[in-house]
Amino acid sequence: MSRQLFLLVGTKKGAFALTSTPSRKKWQLKGPLLKGAEVNDIMLDTRGKPTMYAAATSYWWGTNVHVSKNFGKSWQQSEGVSFAEESGKSVTKVWCVKAGRASDPDTLYAGVDPGALFISSDRGKTWAEMRSLTNHDTRERWTPGAGGLMVHSIALHPTDRKKMFVGISAAGMFATEDGGSSWEPRNKNVLAEFLAEKFPTVGQCVHHLEMHPAKPEVLYQQNHCGVYRSDNEGRDWNDISNGLPSRFGFPLQIHPHDPDTVYVIPEEGAEFRAVTKGEMAVYQSRNRGKSWKKLSNGLPKKNAFLQIHRQAMTMDSLDEPGVYVGTSSGQIFYSRNAGKSWETLIDYLPMIYSLSAAVV
């Protein structure tokens, strides 16, 4: 049976599924799925029977994780993505859903606003709060960013089941080495220029955090105040913003077959959240951030005041990987050759919050 490529799109008005063969020349669109909901994240879990998971918020049925075992034809809501009643907290939005390790095929994670992490051990049927993070002793110094106070990035160590890293806006990066029983903030050398203390223990605004399974000790983050790399699991960070037109941006991706190759999309800044100088461009580093190359062949080069949300860039896992970028104005640009040249895949979708790719 030939393989099929899925590109799942979370938008302000439901989700969409784009499918193609590995040639990626012709695409079919399905959707909207979960019509009427804001879908902050949607992904296809290929561990076992392919299953879609969506982080969706609706005026009618609130915010939750939704599960589909038939590629979006029907959906079931999860149970338990909520705080204990006595806590006085309520989940404002489920921000992201992350598949667990291949060795834990029934495990999933969900990051929510306000600043909490949930785990499911039964493939999304039920969820439990990881209270050690919610009740961290630095919590009073966490503050909402423009999008809220949320766990939006989850990175799992591929072999050590006790190690996990999360990015929280605006609190910083936190790590656990005991399976979530305790958490340590790891933000050394990361700037928080909007605070009186410029390099605090917590309070940094992580925009996106990624790790490559081939080099799990190396972490990358696009921050409100720069792009950073850590070579020691976040214990300290190196500023790798030099050579970029702006330190500000949201998405970040690592090449699926080369852990030293990284992609970012700089934006002008917090006051004007659009690509710099009205030119749509992706920047690639092939040497862990020592230098950067602008990739814009085929992308709009002027009067393109586009914004890209933190989860709206992804890559597929094909031999020559594709790169996909979704904009807040509903375009998806894609490259079939790791960024060397670009095409428009689709236009006129609702505001795009997230993209994820999977091959089945």
C-alpha cells in the first residue's frame, strides 16, 4: 500500500486535513473538522492505529481534547482536562497535544492555559493534572503573555522516561528528571528585557521550544527576546540570534534528519507582529545557530505583512523533508526540498494556529 502524507491544520474556525502522496505535488482538502471550534492544535498519532487528537475550544462545549479514530469523520471528547474543584482554577484553553514516546503508546500530554500540564495514560480517554508543575513554588512570578499563561511546548527525552522539558509563556523553560514529581526552572542567560531584572530565574517568555531525538541534550528555543540553544538540557543557554533580522518571532523547527539544522521565522517585534520589512522569509541555520541563511525563493518579497503563530510551522519526515508554514491570514506556503524553494499550497483558510505533518 502506498504511503499517504497528512498535513493537519488547526484554525480559528475548525480544523482541516490536507492529504497527498509523498511526491507532494497534488493535494486534497478535507474540512472543516470540528466546525465552530477554535482548534489550537491537531495532530495524527501513528503509534498503533492512527488517531487524531485536537485541542479545541468552543462557545458551546468549552475547551477539551477531542479524539478521532476515523480520520476526522467523528469525534469523542476526553474527560478530565480540568483542575480539581477545590483549586479555584479553570482551564481557559487547551493549547497543545503531544504524543508520548514510542515506548509508551498509550501516553499523551496536553498543555493548557493557565500554565499547567496534563497527562493521559489511556490514549486520550481521561487526563490527570501534573500538580507539581501547577503548584511550583515560583508560580507567583509567572505572568500571562499576550496569548495567555500557557504550556505550549513539550519535549520528551527519547530514552530516559523520567526527563521532560516544557516551555511556558511567560514563565520560562522547566525541566523534570523524575517523571514530573518535581520541576526545575532552567533559564540561565535567557533575556527578559520587559522585566526590571533582565536575567531572572523565571519570567522569561518562551515562544517555542524544540528538541531533536538524535541529540536530546541540545534544546532550541525561539524566545520573545531572541533565539537560543542549550547544549546541556537547558542548564544554561547560548544566544544564537546574531545574523537574523530580528530577535523576535514565534515558530521554530529542527530538520528531522539533521539535528544541527534549525528553521525560524523572524518578525518585526512585539508591537508589530509581522515578518520583517514585509518580506516573507524563513531563516535556516545548518550549524546550530552559528550563522543563518535566508530562504525566500518563491515567497512574497514585498508588502506581505504576515504573522505566523508559534505552532504554525512544521516539517514532514520524508527523505527530502517538506517544510510548511501557515499564516494568520490563511495561506500555507510549503517547500518540497527542505526550504530551497517555496510554493503556495492553499489560500483563504481561516486564521491558522497550528500545522502538523504525519506519514501513514
